[in-house]
Amino acid sequence: MVEKSLPWDDIDIGDAATYAPYSAGDWNEMYGDLFQMYEDLGIVLRSGNGLNPTLTVDDSPCVIDTGAAMVMGQYYKNDAPVSIVIPRPITNPRYDRIVLRREWATKLTRLVRSAGVEGAGVPPDLTTTIDVRWELPIATIIVPVAGAMTLVDDRTYRMFPEVTERQGGDPDNWDYPGDGTTWYKPRVVKMVCGFALLALDPANSFGVQTVMFNNVFSNDPLVLITLRAALGNDNNCVVYVYDVQPDRFSWGFENIDPASDVDFRWIHWMAIGEA
């Protein structure tokens, strides 16, 4: 096969004659190609209630609301809440996961509980093996022997930030330090952002911090950073970014007036680049 196109509403000519009627493999191949950069970010935004997980008044069951997702190229939809029983541990607390699991052997994608080990202090690892099992995280539930359970929302969403053009000096490296005058058409773009609270100290007028990205970029991203002072405060600080890499960046600050400026500053940052 050199070229292929689908779907077509015929079975007699062209690619329709060659490939129609279409199999599950054809659709999985297409969806997998379309969404392969985001196989672990699968909740479809604004579909139903986003598979929102909640604990009932008595903690168990955990209820996952309506919604849709893509799980390694496969579409999943749930149009009624799903309840999953969370049993109590016997002697030590346990960390369970609620996952959306795709099983190739059973040909099912379903919401299930992935049980942790008592006393381990961490939830079980996600399985992400193509053609065997792929798990999309929904929630982590901390289950004590007695008392209230705690739910941590693990959902991430399938969203594609739209960046139509980028000016720079390198087709891949968004942090290229040279003269950036060329316009590029970005491919698959992702965006992450964060916040830090900076407490100024008269004994320490300089400082640095490193931010590690949870999802690594393919090349050095563009990192923007801002500093905001409390209302009425003079802005005696300088903040800057350095050492930008696909998996991290560092930022530093200088307090120009450390003797008198001992207030807080709010640091906001955003990284944009190729997924």
C-alpha cells in the first residue's frame, strides 16, 4: 500500500472498492494516527460531564459521571453514571486507582478499579502496553481502614492549543537564542503553565528554582514568566528564565531592595512548544 483514503460511501470504485467496508482495525489506525501525541490525555472536553469522579456520602461506591474519551486510538462514551465499589483494607491504608481500561483480548474499554497494595503508600502503576492493555487515569482513592476516603482527581483533557504561526530562528527549537525572524507553521502544540509564591527575605536577595515538566516537550519550548506584586507595593524584583530544556526550565530572581522589601511576589509562568 502506498496511498490510502477513508471513509467513502461506496464499495465499487477507488479506495472504497479496496478498503470498504471498514473494520475496527481501520478506525483504530485512523484514530491512533490522529491522536497518537495525546494517547494519555484522553478525556473529551464538553462531552457529558467529563467522566467526573466523586465519592458518595458513605465513600463507596465511587461514581463516575457521563462523558467520552479516546484511549490509545479507541473512542469511549458513557451516557449514564457508573458506580464502582471500593472495599475497605484489612490492616493498612491502600491507594486504589479508577482507570478507563482498554483490553485488546476482551475487546472492551471500561471504567474499572485498579487495586493497590495495602501499606504501599502509592497507587498501582498504569499499564500502557499497545495491543495488550492501556489505562487512562481517572482518579486515585486513598482508602483507610476506617474513616473518610480521599479522592484525587487524575483526569487530563484532550485539548489542542491553537498556534497558527511562530516566529523564530529554528524550525523545532522554540527557545532558539539566535536572530528569530523566520515564520514557522507549528505542528502539534502543547501548553503548560504554573504558579509559584516567592517570599522575599532581606538575608537573601538572589534565588533560583527549577520547574520539571510532567509531560516532556520534543524540543526546547518557549517559556514566558511574569512577576506580580501586591497592590500598592513597589516592584523591586527582577525575575528571569534560563536553562530551558525539553523537560525543565529554571527561573531566578533578584531583590533590588532586600533591606526594606520583605513582602511576597507571585510568579506565573507558561511554556509553549512542540508536543
